[in-house]
Amino acid sequence: MKEFNALMLDYNEKELIEPKIKRITKDQLSDGDVLIKVAYSSINYKDALATNPKSGVVRSYPIIPGIDLSGIIVESGDSQFKIGQEVLVTGYKTGVAHSGGFSEYAQVPNEWIVPIPGGMSLKDVMTLGTAGLTAALAVNAIERQGLRQKNDASILVTGASGGVGSIAISILKTLGYNNITALTRKKETAKDFFNSLGLTKVLSPEEFTPDKIKPLMAQNFDYVIDTVGGKQLEAIIPQISYDGSIALCGNAGGIKFETTVLPHILRGVSILGIDSVNISFEKRLYIWNRLATDMHPDNLECIISDTVSLSDLVPAFNKLLQGEMTGRYLVNVTK
Ligand SMILES: C=CC(=O)SCCNC(=O)CCNC(=O)[C@H](O)C(C)(C)COP(=O)(O)OP(=O)(O)OC[C@H]1O[C@@H](n2cnc3c(N)ncnc32)[C@H](O)[C@@H]1OP(=O)(O)O
Ligand SMILES: NC(=O)C1=CN([C@@H]2O[C@H](COP(=O)(O)OP(=O)(O)OC[C@H]3O[C@@H](n4cnc5c(N)ncnc54)[C@H](O)[C@@H]3O)[C@@H](O)[C@H]2O)C=CC1
């Protein structure tokens, strides 16, 4: 490997220099103990945000973005990791302050590396990627809050056409929780996708949002997995049932919302924060193991809408940011 392809983001103090595929060498990668020949990556909302310097996602330039990668170890300075071993990396500084997965090779610290969980392929783990890890963390969090004891609990999932939302729905269904309502702006345009997820209850924001939002409203949902954040939350939290909870995962619709203490002090409603980037290694392994076993979505192949190559990334980012994407993009780095 002398030169190889990578997507480079650079910034000239005023504006982002148009992201471009460049031929680079190993010494242009960030430092690390292990060199991985990348097979697959995926596109997450955060990867698309990374192309906007104002988003605050990228902490240093130039950078190879891509918060996810799977591949095969080709050089190892750590006896724990063997050449030829199949591994995955998500989160930490990957793709935001350390060269990431949109490259034919990546070099990372040993403590970020997760061996591919039993039974899964390099492609399966990137079909899930950070979106899958986040969805699984959210389901795990609401299970710990009582969902396990309530098989017929009513669960609302927002941003349901997106990566985190659709994988959360698949995991919930795989685990046998079937009373799921999807909230989506794509009720009409993504009908086939929702059918493939086995959803029967799909609401648009217009149907969901009451004319007047009161601090407490009818208790319609026991649990919520929210990927949208922002103003939409103002109509959701007052509709959570007594002792229910909401796993807050995302900010696709904004970061600010106004609320009152009433759902929390009168109904015992809990807000559960979900982070996939810096969770402990122990929890990471636990969740990946669940994704390979009881949480493994029955219909994993339905989640991927398109498989793209490094040269297709920029138009794909734009589609994601404009909310035009349904499901997920898998990135075949070798294509
Ligand atoms: C896959 C995951 C996701 O998709 S999460 C959603 C995508 N991420 C975002 O939208 C975050 C974008 N980032 C921002 O908007 C900003 O970076 C910020 C608002 C989070 C912080 O920027 P600001 O300029 O206000 O503050 P500082 O850079 O000075 O940081 C303050 C304080 O927060 C710590 N911090 C910054 N970024 C993160 C982060 N991503 N995760 C956790 N903590 C973060 C930073 O270290 C500072 O703490 P300190 O103790 O002072 O070092
Ligand atoms: N907490 C964590 O560790 C993680 C957080 N996230 C966050 O979760 C969110 C979803 O991520 P992905 O599934 O990768 O993105 P995605 O782009 O696949 O899905 C986003 C969904 O939100 C919808 N949406 C976008 N803007 C909206 C608006 N204004 N109002 C209503 N719906 C809107 C889209 O139509 C889509 O269904 C993002 O905010 C992302 O940053 C993602 C992964 C990890």
C-alpha cells in the first residue's frame, strides 16, 4: 500500500474547502497502534453534519470524516490484535478529531477496537453502525426502566424513516414489542419502507401535534425513542404515561425545547440521555453482543436503502441533511 483513496475535509479559516477524494499515504493518517484495511463504513447524520463547519462536529482540520468503519487488521502493534482479524470501530474521536472510515485505510488506538461479534459480517456491522449501536442503547435504556415487564407497552419512535429510528423499530419488533407508533414527516413518501418494517401505526407531525400543547395531556405512550429533539419534544413529553420514560438520542430537528417540570414531578416521567460515542468499552461490547444475538434485527437488509462508494459520499450527505433519505447508506470502501 503506497497511496490510497480517502475523502478529505479541509477548512481555510473562512469556509470549508469542498470535500474531495485524495490519494494519500499512511503517514497522513492519524496515529494509532493498529492499521485497518477498511471494508465498509456507513453514513450517519453526524457525518453529514461534519461537512458544515458551523455544526461544531469536527474539532480539527484537515480530517478524513467517517465515524464508523469495519475492516481487516493489516498491521498491529498490540499482541491482542492479530493481522487478518476482522474488527469494527465506532465513535470516540473517529471521523471528528481522528482520521475516520471514509478511507481505504484507518489507523486507530487499540482501545477503540471491537472484534466483530460472533455470527456477524463486516457488512452486517456497518449496516448497523453508530445508528444501530445508538438504537440498541436506547432500547436497552427503556428496557431497564421497566419495558421488560410490559410486553404490550405503547412505544413512540420519532425520526422513524432515519437510521437510528428505523433500527430501533426493528430491534423492538425482534424483541417482541409490537405496540409501536412511528412519528415521521415521510408518512406518505416512505409507505413501502414502513410496511417492510412491519409498522401499522404511522403518524405525521400534523396528525400528532395538538393545536394547543398543555403541560399534561392524554397519556398515550409508555416509552419514547426520540431522534429528532427540538420543538417536536414539546408535544411528546406531556403525552408520556405515568412512570414512563423517553430516551433522547438525537437533534435532527434542533437542540432547544421548552417544557415544564409537571410530567416529571406528577407522572414520574424520566428523560434518559443516550450517547454512543464515549460509552464504556464494557457497555459497547455488551450492546454489540446483544446486536449479534437477541437484538439482531430480523429484517436487517430492509434498513439499507443504498450502497455507495467513496465518490458518492458528498451527494449522499446533502440528501441526508435535506431529510430526503429513508433508511441508511452503507459505504463499500473497496468499490
Ligand atoms: C453520533 C453522535 C451524534 O450524532 S450526536 C449529535 C451530533 N453532534 C452534534 O450536533 C454536536 C455538535 N457540536 C456542537 O454543537 C458543539 O461542539 C458543542 C455545542 C457541543 C460545544 O461547543 P462550544 O463551542 O459551545 O463549547 P466547547 O467546544 O468549548 O465545549 C464545551 C465543553 O463541552 C465538551 N464537549 C464539546 N463537544 C463535545 C462532544 N461532542 N461530546 C462531549 N463533550 C463535548 C468540551 O470538551 C467542553 O468541556 P470541557 O470540560 O470544558 O473540556
Ligand atoms: N446520541 C448519539 O450517540 C447519537 C445521536 N445520533 C443523532 O440521532 C439523530 C438521527 O441520526 P440518524 O438516524 O443517523 O439520521 P437520519 O438522517 O438517518 O435520520 C434523521 C431522521 O429525522 C428526520 N428529521 C430530520 N429533520 C427533522 C425535523 N426538522 N423534524 C422532524 N423530523 C426530522 C428525518 O426525516 C429522518 O427520519 C441525529 O440527530 C444524530 O445526530 C445519531 C447517532 C448517535
